[in-house]
Amino acid sequence: MRPPVLLIFMTFHDECAPMLRGIAQYTRTHQQWAAFLDDEGRAERDPYWLLSKQWRGVISRHTTPALVENCRKLGIPLVDVNDVPKFPGVPVGRSGQRFS
């Protein structure tokens, strides 16, 4: 069974498409995920929506303090791919970096 991973990317931003292609390429060569794209940012605004599935991880281009706190409370690993200052304890993946 493929682990469900939540991708939070507002797809109307041009820089999101190459990032999503990179994630897709990674999953083809590594463990495949059952990815769900939240392109409305519901998980950021509604912690109950975040509880709607048992996510194995979250990759977010639009990370907020509320999302960080909710993932921390729920024990959901979160990777931030945003270009703003990082959140303490949250792994960061930026353009040109590789996840390990």
C-alpha cells in the first residue's frame, strides 16, 4: 500500500509546477506515494481537514505557523519547500537541494 502524502502547493504560482514535477520524478524512482494535492490551502486553515486522513507526511510550499503546529501535534512529518525563513524543527528542501 502506498503511503498517503499531502502536497500543499497553490498551483497558480508558476514556481510550483517544477517542484511538483520533481516530487513526481522522485516518487517514480523511490517509494511511490499516494499523493493528494491541496491547491486551496485547506490544511493550513482547517486543522480538522488535516485530520481527514492519516497522512504519512506533508510537503508544503505554503507553510504557516499553524500548519507547523498542527503537524507537530498530530505527529505528521512536514517538509517545508518555501522560500521564507524556516521554522525550527521543520526540514527544509529548496531549489537545488536534494532530500535524503
